[in-house]
Amino acid sequence: MSRLITITTSTALALALWQALVVLAALPPFILPGPARVAETLWVSRALILEHAGITAAEVLIGLALGAILGGLSAIVLAASPMARRLIRPMMVFSQAIPVFALAPILTLWLGYGLWSKVAMALLIIYFPVTSAFFDALMRTPQHWLDLGRIMGANGPRLMWHIRVPAALPGFASGLRLAAVYAPIGAIIGEWVGASKGLGYLMLLANGRAKIDLMFAALIVLAIFTLLLHMSVDRACRRWLDGTAMG
């Protein structure tokens, strides 16, 4: 209940500051529309916004699922193989030196203007945080746990699956929480570069037609979706870790 009150109070304060800025600065609607105007547009254009939001949500959720799977498997391979660490980790670090905006046109060229170029962008932007967080946790397994496992006759694979992976699950969960925030960024960047549907496309379209209230309405829906996604992933991770600890 206290959390709901805090969120409600923060939202009301943000809306009040927004309205005060519009009134005191005498900003025209094509520069910054007021919250009431945006809320009206959000209601009037709800069907259009929800249609595009569904496309963006699908891109984000597919990219998040694929990024979590590939990132988790990559971290396990890196932790298990010194050769993989020497060969793959430098390439992973180098990939982060390339701005995602530079990769978006290439992915659109290769995968087209449909769903999969945006999924690929979301996957790329979350792959490194998930892999890095899980890998670091795998490499920090308490040494006395590993020694105890070896004394009990566990070999490399058994140590990995029965000791190192369970001990590193909190790190994997941290990577997933970051991924829940970053995944929408990748999808929106992909839609900005080339798309015919999605909230990113709708924002560009509204901006080009000077419908700033529609652009803000789409942006608010995107922000709410990202917050809900982060909260859902966080809650799922907490329940998963609690269940693993009890098991």
C-alpha cells in the first residue's frame, strides 16, 4: 500500500511540474503539450496506440527471451572454457564499442523492415549485460563449495550444473533486470531506422506531422510498458530465487 501511495504521489508531482512548466513558460502545444491534452489524445487514439504498442511489445519480449537464453548459455561456456574466454570475450567487448545506432541500418538491410530486425536489435543490446552479469557470478563461486564438490567426486560438468550455476543465479537475475530496461531501447532504435509499425514508428510519424501530443502519448505508453516489464521480471526473478533457495 505504501508503495502505491509513493508511486501515486510521484506521478502527481511530475504531472503538476509538467503543467506548471507549460503554463509559466507559455509553451505552445507544438513544442510541449500539457498533460491534459496528451491524456485526451491518449484516449482518443487508444486503438491506434495499442495496435502499435502490441508490435513493440512482441519485439521486446521475443528479444528478451532470446537474449536471456543466449546470454546464459554464453556465460556458462565462457566460465567452463579458458579457450572460449581467450577467443570470445575480446569479440564481445569489441562489439560494445560499436554504437547500436550504427548496427541498426545493417540489421534492417539484412533482416528487412519486419519484426526480426527489431528483435535482433533488442537481443544485441541486452546480450552483453546478461552474459557479463552471469559470467561474473559464475566466476565468483565460493572456493570452499568447489573444494567440497571435488572431495565428493564431482567433475567439471557436475560442478558447473550443481554448484556454480545455482550459486550464480542471483547474478543472472541481475542481468535479466537490466535487460528488461534495455530491451525496449533496442526495439525502438530498430523502429526508428526502418519500420512500418511500432511505437517508435508512430512517434516518428507523429513528429513528422507535428502531432506532438500523439508523440508524447506514445512515449508515455512506452515508458509504462518498460516499467511494467521491469517490475514483472523483478518479481519473477525474486520468486524464482526464493523457490530455488527453498528447494
